[in-house]
Amino acid sequence: MFVSRLDPNTTTDIVQEHLATNGIKVLSCFKITPKGLEDSKTPRFIGMRLCVPFSYTDAVYSPEMWPDGVIVRPWVFEPVTGEQQLQPEDSSGNNEENC
């Protein structure tokens, strides 16, 4: 998942603690650096890539989970190129994570 329009002072620890307080298990959380932003500039907002077990998806997408203005959407993976390979799904064809 991609969580965007977060205050620039928001840390991954803050996001993980917020979700844990609301009963959501976080598998991973990474700050995303905006493309083309020079190191000397402070962004107006930041984004994070969030991965949670699939069973928590609806709760994470709920607007009540986040401060006003925060946007949560599916993470868009870059196209596979060259020697990169897709990770296989489990044998049932279901992924158990929502990243």
C-alpha cells in the first residue's frame, strides 16, 4: 500500500505505532523519497510504502484510520525487466500480504 500526504516529520515508527495502537500488524513500512527532490528541499508531504497482512486491508484503507488529507492506495510495482523475476504466489493462488 502507498500512504501519501503525510506530514514531512512523520517517521516510520510513528506510522507503525499508530497502526499497532489500532490493532493492525505491520509487516514493513518504508519512507518513500519523492522523485526529483533535491536533498536541500524539504517536501510539503511524504509517502510511505506499507505492507500488512491481507486481513487488515479494509481497516488500513478506512479514512477514519488516518488524519484528514492522508491518502491510502494500492502500491504500484515497477514493471519487471531484465533478470528480475516475479515472486511466486502460494500454492493456493492467494497472497497473504497486502503491500
